[in-house]
Amino acid sequence: MQATMQKGRFISFEGSEGCGKSTQIRILLDLLEKKGIAVLLTREPGGTVVGERIRDLLQYTPEAKGMTAEAELLLFAASRAQLVREVIAPALQQGQWVIADRFLDSTTVYQGLGRGLDQQAVAHINDFAVGEVKPDLTLLLDMDAQQGHARAKAVSEAEGKFDRMEDQELDFFERVRQGYLNLADIENERISIVDASKSIEEVSASIEGIIKKRYHEFSA
Ligand code: TMP
């Protein structure tokens, strides 16, 4: 099934581990709700029955440690292909706002730059997975890779969770961060960089400012 054009607003959040995405998404959801704007929140990998199974395999299955980078790429793409057709495209067609906790830029940087897969192949697979459904705004929460990774690891350890994706050397996360920054430079119309090293309040104020500027119904 071809995913088709959208009527609603589509915002994705991106950033490396520990950048505070979940907290900021929660704050933005509250704000939108107060303004009476109905929002659908998605997360990746996951968000559908198929996607949640894939998420388990990709993240929390210690036996999957030997997964190849190619298989990993295709699994992330498979989860997204399902999510786009089953959830995101129908919501956008009904004029709903969709907020995605990660979308195709994660694959571009984690699999393309972190894992070092052929970037053209990654772009091709990304396009195949999402069709025409692309975010109109992407908020990139940028912070120092070491700081972010340490923060994410501390959370997983406190929760007693193994996370296959977090189990990488620091230079992996440095490539991811640089990859995001380069992407934001190329796609500067769509991607806004937010300094995530600031306080929660300062970060949420920056995000609110960006959304206000972009969407008249938010400022109304
Ligand atoms: P998160 O739920 O904490 O954001 O973690 C998702 C993990 O999966 C994170 O390490 C980034 C990684 N990931 C990819 O490598 N490629 C992708 O396409 C997506 C969506 C996530």
C-alpha cells in the first residue's frame, strides 16, 4: 500500500540517547492538549503490534547481540513501514497532529553513520518504508554524546534493563551526533536544532518558540 499525502501536522523528535526527548515530548503534548489540539504520539521502533515485537528484538533481546547491521536496518525500516500505514498516514489524513518520538532520520544517522552502512542504500530503504509521509518539522535535541550516553546508561541500569542499542562505544554516539548536525545543516528548512544541554524549562521554551513560529493554530 502506498502511503499518501497528509493534511495534519507532523512533527518528529530526534537526538541521541539521554537527550531528554521523552520529557520534552510530554511537555509539548500537555501544551497542545491545553490548546485543544488532538495529538497522536508514536514511538519507534514500535507503535503497532508488529513494531513492538520488532522493538523487543532490536533492543531488549540479549541473544540478538550478533544481529548484522543490514538486518538491523531492515528491521527498523519494517517497524516504520507498518507504523506509517497503520497509524500515522490515517491520522494525518484526518487532520490530526502527529508527534513521532524518532522517525527516518534515526535510521539515516544510526544505521548510515553509526553502523557505517552505505548511505544511498539507507536513503533508498527509508524512502521505500515511508512513501510520501515525511515530517514537516523535526526538532533535533542536540547534546554532548558522552554526557547523553552516560545519562541513558544510568537510567537503563537503574531500571535493570539491557539495551542492545546503548551497548556501543562512545565513538558510535559521536558519529550519530555529528550525523544529525550534518543532516540539520543540509535540511535546515525542516530540522531545527535545540540545545538540549540547557535546563528542562529552557529547552521547552525553545521548542514552544519554534512551534509558535511555524504553526498559526498553535499561536491562536
Ligand atoms: P529510544 O526509544 O530510547 O529512543 O531508543 C531507540 C533506540 O533505537 C536508540 O538507540 C536509537 C535506535 N534507533 C536506530 O538505531 N534506528 C532507528 O531507525 C530508530 C527509530 C531507532
